[in-house]
Amino acid sequence: QIAGLMLITGICAIFQPIGNVASLISPGNTSTTGVPFSALMGGLSLVSMGIISLFIGYNQLVHDWGNKTLTLFAILLTQTGFIPYLTDISDVGQQARSGAAFIPEAY
């Protein structure tokens, strides 16, 4: 069960930031400073954590090879990659309740 969780978490960690990473990398227009660069580095590190988690989960689930401690550490590491995403979601919810959000008054 832990290996299945690791495999699914790894898949989510790979695909969640791909759109952002693809939009930040372009020929001659890739930023090397500021917030866009840090978003690019954060996205690439989340993708790399996802690839590692996918590999560990696959080996544990399909081939029954692995280490319980390594798998749990990789699960925790991959889960921390989603903290910025969750804080953005809660920030949108707080802004919506405060009335200062981007939601039109008609709704």
C-alpha cells in the first residue's frame, strides 16, 4: 500500500508543475533572475522528486524491491513539494471570503 501511494504521489509530482515549467522555458526568453527563475527551479526540483518517487514506488510495488525507510522518506519529501500549491489554494479561499478576490460581484 505504501508503494502504491509512492507511485501515485510521484506521478502527481511530475505532472503538476509541468505546465508552469514549460511556460517558463523558451528559446531566448528563459529568465535567470527573480521570481520566474525561482518558480522554474522549484518546478524542476518538484519534477525531479517526482521521478525519484516514481522509480522507488515502481520498484517497491512491482518488483518488491526497496527499503521501507527510503520509501517513507521519499513520500514525505514529495508531499512537501505540494505545500506551495496548497497555500495558494487556501490564499484564494481567504481572498474570496474577504471580498477582495478576483471573483466578479455577479456571482
